[in-house]
Amino acid sequence: MSTARTALRQTVLCTLAFAAGALAHRAITPVTPLDVHISGDGAAQIARAVFTWPGPARAADPGTAAMEVVAFRRWQNVETMSDLMAVCGSACDDAAPVILLRRPSPAGLTKVLFIDLGALGAGRALDGGVPMDGATVACIAALIDRHLDDRAQADPTCGTLPEIEAFRPRLRWPRAL
């Protein structure tokens, strides 16, 4: 009788270990297809630079996009948005120009990329109703592309920008911010 009980216990433990491994693998595997949702200040101009062939696809729903990009003129704009600050948490305390949040969940990995346009020199142009200059838009497009593909090296277009990377797990299906 004890041999059958031991075999049953080992089978249950192996099944639980396999299920936990499969769930962990799914949580860190990116949501597919690789698409991007861009919102915030200057979003239309950034989108024209990012959504060119063979670039990423445009996501209609920010909550299920592989990457959600939130661009803003200055950190004070984000501090008033409680939903964004709840997601960003302590990662936004240092106010680096670029913050990448990796959000693993049972539905797959999604990312939220916060970009401070003021730190890139585009805040005054947007305040004045003037489009951002081409170099700044190219830098932002390179940042989005690099973080979407998880490339380690920075694009020479931007130089070296202070960046923060943090993990914010989700226990349920992604939803829009």
C-alpha cells in the first residue's frame, strides 16, 4: 500500500512542478504578436516614425499590447495620473528620462515604456505647439525598437540616457492603464 501511495505522491508532485514551470515560462514569454501602443504627448509624431515597414504593428488596445509607450512633456504630468503612478510605483521616484516596466503575468509578458520628452529636449517645442525635431523623434523610435526587441546596446542616435528597469507582475489578464 505504501508503494502505491508513494507513486501517487510523486506523480502529483511532478505534475505540480510541470504546471508551475509551464506557468512561469508563459509569464516571461512576450505576448504575441509584437505590437506597440503609443499614447501621451507627441504620440502622433512618434507613431509616424515607429509604424513604418518593417516595424512593429499598431496595437488598438494598450492593455494587451506587447509594449505600451507613454510619452509625456514633464514628470509633473505623470504625477497627476494616479493610474500611471500606481503601475510605475517606486520606479518613477528617481524620474529617469526612460523607465521600462516589465509586467509578467499568466497571460504573457507585456512592457510599459515611460519616456520623458522634456529630458530629451522636446518639452518646450510641444508646449509651443511646434513638432519635435527629427533627431528627437529618431531617438524615441530607436528607444522603442531597442526595448521591444530587448537589445542590450543603446542606439548612437540617443547617446547615453539614464534608464530604470523594473518588474511589476500582474496576476490577471492585462488591462488598459
